[in-house]
Amino acid sequence: MLFNRLIPVFAAAVQALPQPASASCRDIQIPITVSTPRFILATSLKDDWDAAALSLNLTRRDFSKASDPLPISGSTAAAVKSTYTVGATLCGNGGPTLVLTHGIIESKLYWRPNFPGSEKYNFVDAAIAQGYSVLSYDRIGVGSSPKVNSFTDAQFQVEVAVLEGLVNYAKTKAHASKVALVGHSYGSYISSAAATHVAVDGLVLTGFSGTFDYFPPFIAGAGFRIAKLQNPARWGQLDSGYITSSDLYAETYVYYAAPYFEHSVAEWTYNVASEPFAVGELPSLLATNVSYSDIKAPVLVLQGQFDVSACGGNCVGVVNGTKDIFTGAKVLEYVDNLPAGHNLNFHKVAPQAFQKIFKFLKAQGV
């Protein structure tokens, strides 16, 4: 259709459009210093043949076993210190504050889309209307944050430390009286891990079931490609360790569920909002043991029923397993049957999903 043909031409211009008018939103740069050991990746990515080989290793039936083929040969002997200037948007002036972490093949536009008619998909504006301040950010390597080394910097434990630094920023610089973490997909794992280390008042997880059993369909379905080769105009400056999906329909398979979304929304996310992810991210996540039982904050797991990567395409009977991992949480609630796929915010049910989040948080005093 014409809309689909025009989007690639105007993608850069659309990204530069002002965001929807909201109460006192401003783009900021936040220096965050982290010190954490790094995994040593035993792989190289130069072309799409290498991306296909990596996909095989991450989809083998033994990928999550003790002898798994994860491309990791060890870790650094000591913590590595780095400072990243994180690109973020801060809306509001303190009080109860939501810190938002997006998933892979995404940017912070996931929380605040800017296409015409995007109002009902705009989580940030919905949260502001409920009286919250909101801090959303681009993960390192993505969007307005620095383009870091895809092997050594963009690793799960580093990104957890970055989020912990952002929580501290919200509390000390942004006048947050209470902080709730809201994560999506990979961002849900980052948020969960951060909540084991820093005190927060609430934890909301979407695109998440607490198990990696259903990662292989996501990895195989996405059809990993080297981003700089896939789209040189957008991503030619990235190193070859940044990966994206093979095309619009592969991305639709892993992130959407028919008939519960508009095709034009999926086209916009693919052509404008999608961002590559780093090769270091998934192996380092899979190699990390998140101590979910240490989380004391109230937890809400909110799921589209037809989520491929979280539940293998049907979350009913899967998400209830979260009660076995969040054993220390003050409260645990879960929803497993919203009419949506993985990208919950971009399905027609988004406004109702947002209200469930706000109702849960307010019930917990956030």
C-alpha cells in the first residue's frame, strides 16, 4: 500500500517530529557510570551467514542446558568501569515516577509513538494523565543513547547497572517520591534484575513469562540479519554485531497477533521505531541467574495471550508459573489472556492494558 511505500522515505523525518504535547516533557542526557564484570563472547559476526549460525546455536534444543552452546567463553577477571550518557525523556516534576525500559528491536518510541492517530498507543501520555511522572530511555546502543560496542558493552548485566543508575537519578535528581519499574520483553528482564538490587515500589512486566523455553520460535521467526547490511542508510554506522529482523513480516510474526492490530501500526514500528539490538545481549541474559525471589516489591505480569517469545503463542497456563519465581514479592498479580501478541502497547487493547497497570499501581499506593 502507499503508506507502506512512503514510510522508508520519510522515516528520518518522522523520527524528528516533535512528540505529542505532554505536561513538561523534556529530552535529557544522563551520565551513568557502571562497574561490572563482562562476559567474553566466543563468536564473531561479519555477515548474515554468521547471523544464521548464531540463530542455530540459540535455538538448539539444548540451548538452555548446562552444556549449552551459548557463545560465551568466560568473563573478565575484574569489573570493568564505563560511563554512558543515556538518552532519555523525562515528563513531570517528581512524585510517583515510572521508569520505562523497552525491549529488543525497539526504542523508547515503544512507550511514546509519534505517528498520526497514535494517542491510544501512547503509554507515557496515559501515565501523565493518571498523575505520574515518567522517565523513559533508550538502552545503550539504541536511539539517542551512545552506539556502544555490541560485544563488550551491550550486555545484560551492564544494562541492569544502567537502570539502577537511572533509578538513583529519579530519586535524587528528578524528585521521585516513589518509583515503579515498567519493563517490556528484554526490558522486563532488566527491570526484574534491577529490582533485586535497588528498592522500588512496584514492578510491571509485559512480554514476560519468566521462562526462556519459548525463545527459539522468536529467534528463528525473526530471521536475524546484520543491521548495517540490512539497511545501510539507517544503520551503516553500527558495528557488525548489531542485529535486526529480516523483514516486516518476520517482525510481525514475533511481535503481533492477528486480528488484534492495525497493519499500519506494524508498518510504522518496523520502518520507524525499530532499532537493532547487540549480539552481546541475549547470550548474557541467558547466562545470568536473576534472583526473582529477592524481589520484595509488588509485581504485575501483564500478557498478551498470543505472545510468541514469552509463551510460544499461548500464554494461558504459562504465566501462572510466575508465582513460583516471585516468591518474595509483597503482591503478585498476572493477566494471561489479553487479545494481543508480544508488542502489547501496539495492539487495539492497549488502552485497557494501560488502565490495568495504573489500577494495580494505585492499589499498591504508587
